[in-house]
Amino acid sequence: MLVSRRPSIRFGTVLAGCVLLGLPSCLVAQSSDTADKWRRANELVQAGRPDQAIPLYRELAAAFPRDPSFGVNLAIAQYKAHLYRDAVAECNALLKLQPKLFSAWLFLGASQLELGDAAKAAVALKKAVDLNPEDRNARLMLADAMLNQERYTEAAAHYEQAGRVMPDNSRVLFGLVRSYEGLATEIFGRLQAAAPSSPELMALEGDFELERKQFARALRQYRQALHARPSFPGVRESVALIYDKTGHPDWAMAEKQKQAVLECTSPSPECEFAAGHLREIAIAVVSTPNEMYWQARALLRLSEEAYERLQELPPSPERYQAAARADERSGRWPDAAAAWKQALELSPGDIRIAQNLTLASCRNNDCASALPVLKEAIAREPVSAQLNFLYGVALSGTGDARRALPYLEAAVRLDGNLLDARAALGEAYLEAGEAERAIPQLEKAIAEDADGSRHYQLMRAYQSAAKQELATAALREYREILRRREAAKEEDERITPP
């Protein structure tokens, strides 16, 4: 299944507590009817009925074009009614009149985030932060916009600054978890390019596998690193940790006894790491493989610490999202689906959480359970390739391939590179008895076939279309994929002694 890299963040909830602007001075001398209209509109927004307040605000804005209060509250109501394009237009109109109007920049950026345009949102939110550096909403959303663009350094800096005044804020901690992870992954890419055969790269690969709880894979990487550098600081401790976690305390003790004592007579990244100076390592300028390795390790440790602090907080969408992502990395799809469901219960209507819930449910062979969530989500974003794909897959999971076809066709039409959608469409055509239409979709989808299932479906389609030679070739490749997977699985599960 295709997992979206777009973070699931409660942008709407960030501003849920925003206070509407108070009674403008221009209304004080006006008729009670006009002032009452203003108060009634405010009450409607506060009562969760912003759509009913919009006509009232629009009327007042037209009557008092020189006072921005009306336009700001109109934009707030439009934002809360999920009319983000209208809010963008209103904020842009306000900024033409008052280029330094903080609330207009704030809701412009917030609306652009909801529309998925993180680049434009970042520009608007940077303006808002410059105008009011102490505003928490603006800084948090600016960090979100940077994270959405995978600008991890800038995202981390803004989350860290927000964390100084909100150290136990779940959104800050979730943002730090993801930002630090992203930075560590970037360093991995740099190290892979600069020193592809280095023990540092092998050890870092082990660290990532250990973080994913892939213990046998991590053990193999650590052993390769130790073979290249027997005295590699900290690696034997990681090997010992694996043995402890897999029920081999005697092997763990043997590894600990082999660990060389780290001598810190002069400054070094490994000594800084041992001293707990993680933040200093994380922001240092690095160039050598050794420096890059320890910086990545520091970032992974910082991410882990933020995650642990987040899990200690009261239940929140971010806490469950972080747990779900950790479960997914470890392949625990039932647990991931349960965590996404808890996140959605705390943040109902969040399309991104709904998408991730559906992905996890499908990986857990339970697409159909997500149908109610998807039905609501697709009503809000009918031109989303991902949502059409997920809804089609969920319908297919109920055995109704014919009903699934329009949604899967729409997904492929909207995004021809979405190979998961092509595979699902090919399978739905096959189940509907249209093998000839299934074949071209499945032929393109096999470019990504981790478990062999797409080759198997393609073999079925060839057989149904009386293309036996092609069916035989597809079956052969399917069996070869299975053989490789079984061999890899057996190797992955082996924890061998020191």
C-alpha cells in the first residue's frame, strides 16, 4: 500500500480557540439592530455554526468597508466552515488594504495549509510570526508548513522555540519527533553518498533497523560494522540491547564485556554523545563520516526522547499518531489501525488521519471497516486520488468490485503514477470479469511488487484472456518473489549468538 508522507496535523484545531474580534468602535454609535447582528454572528461561530454566521459578517463588511474587523471575522467564519478558498480570498482582500494585518496573514496561512499548499502557507505564516513573534498559533503552523515541505531544520527550530514556552504540548512534541527523524534520514542519505562502504553507514543502518524493532536485521548491520571496526564505540552496547530484548541475557553480558572503554582525553562526537550533549551535536556542522554518524545518532535519540515524553502526556491525536507511526514501522498493523482510530476519535473529520487509518486497516486485511470514515472524507475532497483509491479498495473488500470501479478509475485518472491504485483497479476489473481491461493496469503495477501479489493477479488475468505463455512467465516470477521473501524472512528472524 502507498503510505502518504504528508503529516497528519490538526491544523483546524490549532485555531479552534481563536477569539473573534470584539465589537468595533464604528458599531458603538450604530443602531441596536446592527450591533445585535454582530453579536449574533459571533455567537453562531462560538456555537459551532460558522456557516450561518457568514452572511451576517458579509453584510456588515459591506456596510463598513473601512473597518477590517468585519473582514477578519468573516475569514475566521469561512475557515471554521471549511471554506478555505473563500477565506484565502477574504484575507488577500484585507491585506491589500492593510499589509501588516496580523490576523489576515495568520488565517491566510492556516487556510493555505488546509488546501495543501504548504509553500504559500509558509510565506504567509512567516509574515504572521514576524508581526507577532509571541503568537503560538502562528509559530506552530509555520513549523507545520516547514515539516510539510520536508524542511526539517527550519521545522525543528520553530518547534523547539515553541517548546520553550510549551514544553508539554503534544503538537510540539509530535513535530519534534518527525523533524528529528527527518534530519537523521537526510544524514543517512549524505553518508550513503559520501561513504557507502563505511562502518559508520553499517552502524547507522543498524540503528534505524533497531528503531523499527527489526532486531535480526539490526544485528547483521552491527556485526558488519564491528567486523570493519572492532572498537566502534557504542555498537556492542546496541548488540547487547538486542540480545536483552530477544531473551538472551547471557549473550548480552558477553557483548558488554567486549565493549572497549571510551577514553575522552580530547573532544570528539562520541564523547559528546556519551556526555549527553545531544542538542550540541545535532546543530554542529559535520563533514566526516564519523561526525555524520554521531549527529544522526543524536537526532534519533532526541526523537526518541520527544516520543517518550509525548506518550507520557494525556491522550491526544498527536500521541496516538506517533504511536501508530511507530507500530507501522515495526509492521504491527493491527496496533497501528487501533491507534489511528483513537486519533480520529479525538480529531473527527481529519482527512489525513482518516487516510492513514484506512491504509493501516487495509494492511490489516480490514479495508471494509473504514468505509464510513472514507465516505465522509471523500465527500469533502472528491478530487483526491488517494481518497478515491482508498474508497475503491474498501468497497472491493466488501466483495463489490463493480461499485469500486468508478472510484479506482478516478484515482488512476487523477494520478497515473499511483501504482497501488492501478493494481487495485486491475484486480477489480478481474473480479468483474473484465480480464482484458485488467491486464494493462496490472502490467504497469508490477513495477512495484514487494510480495508477488500483483504478479499473481496478472497471471490470473492472462489465463482468463487465454494468454497462456504470458501467464506461465508471470507465475514463474511470482514463485521467485515468494522464494526470495521466504529466504529473507528466515534470515530476518534469526538471532544468532556472539
